[in-house]
Amino acid sequence: MSADSPLWTPSPARVLQANLTAFLAFLRTEGFGSFADYGALYRWSVESPEKFWPAVWDFCGMVASRRWDRVAVDLDQMPGARWFEGARLNFAENLLRFRDDQPAVIFWNESGARRRLSFAELFAGVSRLAAALREAGVAPGDRVAAWMPNIPETLIAMLAAASLGAAWSSCSPDFGTKGVLDRFGQIQPKVLFTVDGYCYGGKRIELSERVREVAKQLPATEKIVVIGYLEAEPALPTANAARYVEFAAAGPSPQIPFEQLPFDHPLYILYSSGTTGLPKCMVHGAGGTLLQHLKELVLHTDLKRSDRIFYYTTCGWMMWNWLVSSLAAGATVVLYDGSPIHPKRDILFDLAGQERLTVFGTSAKYLAMIEKEGLAPRESHDLSALRTILSTGSPLAPHSFDYVYEKVKRDVCLSSISGGTDIVSCFALGNPIGPVYRGEIQTRGLGMKVEIFNDAGELVRGEKGELVCTRPFPSMPIGFWNDPGGKKYRAAYFEDYPGVWRHGDWAELTAHDGLIIHGRSDATLNPGGIRIGTAEIYRQVEQFEEVVESLVIGQDWGGDLRIVLFVRLRDGISLSSELKERMRKCIRENASPHHVPRKIIQVADIPRTISGKITELAVREVLHGLPVKNRDALANPEALELFRDLPELREG
């Protein structure tokens, strides 16, 4: 097969039945015009956003008590554009629009638990909890947080909070106390949901002691609600704690009085990786998140009411927020909590086969791992219902494309997708009516004017450069928490190219109008698709009295990336195995297991800029044999030679 031959092309029947095909017909009927192909539709979507986004709203049937007065204001401002001024809606109402007996949620965990909730049961559960939160004083603008595993109660709590107009924020339970406080300490939630513990990889991990530690430093938190995940009657860690079953014991209301709120009312608070300090708190609006997710799920993923969609994620990753929006399309959301390879290597394919999944989402690292394990799911499992496989977290390698079509399923739309927490959505993703080419993301998202800049800031195609977005879109953050004047927000995305969103990905547009992501263009680490901020590691390591300073790098290794920690120690101290283990233990407990470095290496000096900042990028370039562009900016450029050709980095 030549490089220009697609790995997969949709059948005529599949194209005919696709939501995108119906959308094209809808546009013709409504007088927006006729579009010959996806390329023509994409061009119109970015050239006429004031027509495109209302068309998505109407086609996807967004529920609102009041339509907009103006679609967009100040579209020439980025940031600064405002969308759907005058509209009033509620995010949770949209996700709870269906209230029948069709399964809304299917849940598995690694310990063998299985649960199902119909749309009617989900509505009743949200109704009870929303009434309890209202009784507890939760109101629009308050924060409700969750330190929770990926279980149905997490979803119910989010919907209950959103129904009241509270902003929701969540971390997975593998975050240490410091990682949680670095996030929730900034937003000071009124209510915190948590569990008594969780299981991962066959290990039972209790949380009560950590919850007590966190509670001491969240003075604004009036109520802690504990779900019994390990025990039916969990112990209460604090005086202001209540068990979930008792807290939400009130009978359901016939209806939930959904607060009707502006389009840009705060819905989610998500977090940056913490590369340069405390994680930035990104505030996402309800309307923009919902509209963007419906576009991506209905048009780009071809999601229908009959579908069952799964993504392997924790509720600390934006893919959880993306996944649960599938309820607004009436699809069944499938949740899994635990290790993806426990109690058996192919547990997720057991889930896919037994629950008749139609959309299966995972990470590039997982696909690479099962390839190395020699799994052949197409031979061992019934995947006849599976229509789409999604991959994100890191670029999907070309050999993984081959593996999917050879060993997982031949007739499947393999959609690598790419975006981020920053936009709680995607810049590039699938096209269910278009072909799949090896190593390429199928397309740029409709309505997203994604382009590639070279070093001179010029538009390029067919060569690597900075991925940028040159026009506003509804799911941009409405701001950062505690950022008066938007200074941190502007510095994060608009400092290099004023009026243009710089995302920090190194990418190229292909001849097929697809996209290849070559990795991050900044220092954020991404091992196994988990975004890691180096500052979160520094904060733990540099507590050790033996450590003078440290530097963290992501080294390309085995088709993925591994974290390498360099430490400069006090005079006369050598890096012992015991010290390494103490560092790893500290990082694991106070950041997360994902932050733990694979290699810890002692060095005599660390390169610094003239202003005294350590320089990760320059060291990374030396490690990978690349030229260092900014040697003149270093106060001690000779220190770079300490990192060249280290034997420890040639070992596994």
C-alpha cells in the first residue's frame, strides 16, 4: 500500500447514514448553501462563524429558555470575543433532556463491580442530590469540587452542581494532598465530594487520612460528602462530613429547577499542568463547552442515540468532561475505574465486547502497549458493534495505525484527536465521512481556524511549525481564576502572536488536509498521554535538604516519553539508592504516580539563563542531539556539556 493510499474509507452506506451528511442537508434546507465536500464545509465554517455556530446549535437541538440577541460580539478580538449574547440555558438540563429507560450510564471497575443507570434513574439521582446541595446553600457562582474516581456518583454530582449554576472542578484520587491543594486551595470549594478509598492494579488505597489533611487547608469548604466505595458505611474523616447516601436521601423532585444562566456562565474549572508554578485555573463557560462538545460528538464522532461511547480516563482529565457530554446526544456513556490492564491485560476489550461498545476511546500509549503485548482483539473478542476508535493524549504513531487495522478491527474509523484542557475540546479530530491515512489526524475541527506558523510567523503547509488558531471560538476559556485583567490568560496563549492562540504543539498540515502532531513545542511533559508539569516535581524534590537544585526533562524513549530528573546535590553528598527511593516516594505521594521519574541522575551543575532561571529546553535539545538555539541567553552554557552522551540515558 502506498503512503497516499488510505488505511480505511467509509462505505457509501456509512456516509449516507452519517450525522455530517444530515448536517449538510440541513444547511441546504435552511438556506446556508450547498457544500460539495468536507473541505468546502470546513472553509465556510471558519469564514462564517456567525452562521456556522447557530447552525450547530439548531441541528444538535440545544435546549435554552431564551435564544440569543446577537451571535457574536467583537469577533475581531482574540481574546475578547463574546458569543450568543442574551441566551439563557443550563448545561445539566441539556445532558438530562432524555428521561426514559434507555441506559444512560454503564459502569465497570477492575474489582468486578457492574452497574447500570437508565436516563430516568440518572435524572432521579441528580434530582435528589441537587435538592441536597441547594439545602446546603450551594448557589450560582459557588464551587463544588470532587476528589473522586470515575464512578457514576461523580457524574451525578457534576450534573447536580451544574443544575444549580455552581462551577465544577475535579481531581482523580491518585493525586497526593499537595497536588489537590495546589488546585482546590486556589478555588476554595463550598462542597467537596470524595470517597473512602479506591483500588488500582489490585491494590486497595484508603483516602480518609489524606482527606483530613486536605480539609484542614480548605477553610471555605462547608461540607464534605463521602461516597462509600470500599465500604458500605465509610468512616467520616471530619466533623463537617456526611455520607453520600444520607446527604442525598431526600425524595426526588418531579422536576429539577434548572437555573437559567448566560451562555458564558462558569461551568468547569480545569487546571494547567503546573510547569511554571501553581497550576493555572482555567474557567470554561457552560454554553461554549456544550456547543463545542455537541459539534465534536455529533458531527466529528457521528454519535447517535443508539451508540455506546467509552473513553478510558480519570475525572482529573478533560476527556472525562468531553465523554459525559455524550448524554446530551442521548448516547449511553460507559465508565471504567481502575487499571486498564487489571485484572487481565485485555479487560477493556472484555468491556467493549460484552457491552457492545460502538465508540472506544483510549490513549496512544495504551495502543502501543497492547501491541507490544501481542494482543489481537479481533481474534479474541466480538467487536462487531465497534464503529470508531478514538486515540488522544499523545501523537498516535504510524505503526499503531497499522496495528489497529491488522489486529483490532479492519472496518473501523480510527480517529486520532488532539486538543487540550485549555479549550476543553479539540483542534483536530475525526471525519466519519472521510478516509483515514497512516499517521495523520483526519481533519481540523469545524469552526476552528487552525493553521501552522513557521519561525517567522508565516503560514506553512507540509512543514513543521507552531500550531495556532487565528480566529475566536466558543470554547475558549472565559478566563483564569483570580486573574484580574486577564494578564495570566493573555500570557499563556497570546504573548508570542498577539491576537492569535498559540497552543504549544509542534505540528504540520498534510497534503490530505490532515494534521500530524510531532509533540509539544514547550517544556510540558506528556508521558503516556498524561500532561505533567515540571514545577509539580520540583516542588517535591527541592524540599530535600540534600538537593541544591534540580531539572526535569522528557526523554524520547521506546516510542513514548520518560521523565528524567537531574539533581545537583550539596557538596560531599552522592546520590544513593536510598535517596532516590525517598524522592520517588515523595513525588508519588504528593503529586501523583504519573510524576515519578524513570531516571534520577546526579550532575555537577545545571544550565541557567542570565536571569537565573534553569533552562529545560536547552538540556532537552542536548539530550536528543539537537542544536541549542539559545546558548547566548545562558549564564553558564558550559554546563550543557554535563548532559551530553550520558551512559545512564542509553539504558532502559
